[in-house]
Amino acid sequence: MRALKFFLPGLAACIMAGCAGYHVGPVNGAVAGEKSIEILPFNNQTLQPRLGDALTQSLRERLQTDGTFHLVTHGPGDVVLTGVIRGYTRQGVSYLSTDAATPEDYRVEVIAHVTARDVVSGKLLLDKDIKGHTLVHVGTDLASAERQALPLLAGDLAQNITEFLTEGGW
């Protein structure tokens, strides 16, 4: 009983110390919603259909959820974000036990070149290739499996772009 008397306050102190570095809101020193952002539709230079639309929509949703920027839908924002989807690759990660040459699961990766520019100063805030990926289980039809995985792929890339925008130290 005596050991418990010292253990519980020590445990509480450790838990409180672990949360000491956490704070609510943007981590780059900006005020949430202070700047507005306009997201132009992404240009899809791959052969994968609807990838640009899925990424643009997913990125808008992520930025709205994050709250660091105020998303504008009409008119110019303080920051204009544009992007070009440059690559879409598929690599087998696991294979059928009956046929070592036929993939059962793929790792699908997409690469987009993203630029963000401050409208007032003209300063380039972000100019970078950013990757996103997801796993695809083939099943009976690869095209259907990739189509079903498209929101996951776009969501991962949108999350990575959002992290660069909101946590970047410009």
C-alpha cells in the first residue's frame, strides 16, 4: 500500500511531463485561419484517370480539417497552391503462393510537384516533389482495385502536402 502511495503521484508526474510540449493550433507560429489559401486543380500528367480531381478534393478537405489556413472557394487567397501529378508507379510487394510471378498486393505511389506562392509578396513558399502511397490488394481485377484505392492514395498525398504547408518553417 505504501509503494502505491508513491507510485501513483510519480506516474501522474510522468504523464503530465509527456504532454508538456503539446499545444493546440499551428506549429509554425502562425495564427489559425490568419491566411487564406486557394487551391487550383492539380494537372494530372499520368495515365491514371481522375487522379487530379481526387487529389484536389482530398487536399481541400484536409486543409479545411487542419484549420491552419482558411480555404477560399471564390476569388484569390493569400496563398495560391498549384500542383502537377508527375508520376504513378505500382510495385508488387507480395505474390501468389501458387505463382511467384503474379503479384497479390501492390504498393502504389504517386508523386506530385507542389508549389505555393504568397500572392502579395510573390514569395515562393513551397516548391517540392511530394509523395504519397497506399497498398492495393488485387483480388480478381487490378483496375477495380486501383479505382477503389484512389481515395486512400489521394488522402495520403493530401496529408503529406498539408504537413509541408502547415508545419514548414517558411
